Amino acid sequence: MEKNAALDALSALAHDIRIDVFRLLVQAGQSGMAAGEIAARLDVRPNTLSNNLTILTRSSLVRPKREGRSIRYFARMETMRGLLAFLMEDCCGGRPELCQPVLDKIACDC
């Protein structure tokens, strides 16, 4: 991940609603969640949620998929893995083997 993409992702997550949305979508896993369901679960007005989903989508943290008249959203775990790998790239004072268990966990699809 490039530095500017990392900054975009971190900026998108630096908001209470957006981080809650992302965490909720991570919990939802591969089934994702419809926008209305996200709004209800987080008790957020639909127009406020829409703006925040747009920001998360632009930062590649969330992927929308139209399903008829609604839109289902999914966490883009590959973006989060890239962000975490970027942040930990030079970790452990030049001893990357110390960070390897964390990097291995990031790389899995769990």
C-alpha cells in the first residue's frame, strides 16, 4: 500500500460512525449488510450513513453491491490487510521475525 492510500484509509476510519460501520461490516463477514440494516443497528440517520459509506467506499475500505432497490456493503479486508502491513512494514527494530506472527494473521482470510 502506498503512503497516500494509507492516509486515506486512516482518515476515513478517524470518525466514530465510520469506524463503527467498518467494524460492523467486518463482523458481518462475506454476507455484508444492507444500508438500512446498518443504519438501524447503529441508530444512524440514513442520510448521515450514506455520506459516511461514501467516504469508506472512496478509501477502498468498503465495497457496495446493488441488490435490486437496496445496496449491500462489504468490508474490503484486503485493504485493511494492506493498511496493517504498511503500518508494520518496518517494525520490531529491524527484527521482522518478531512481527511475523501478526503479519501472518493479517494475511489469512479469517
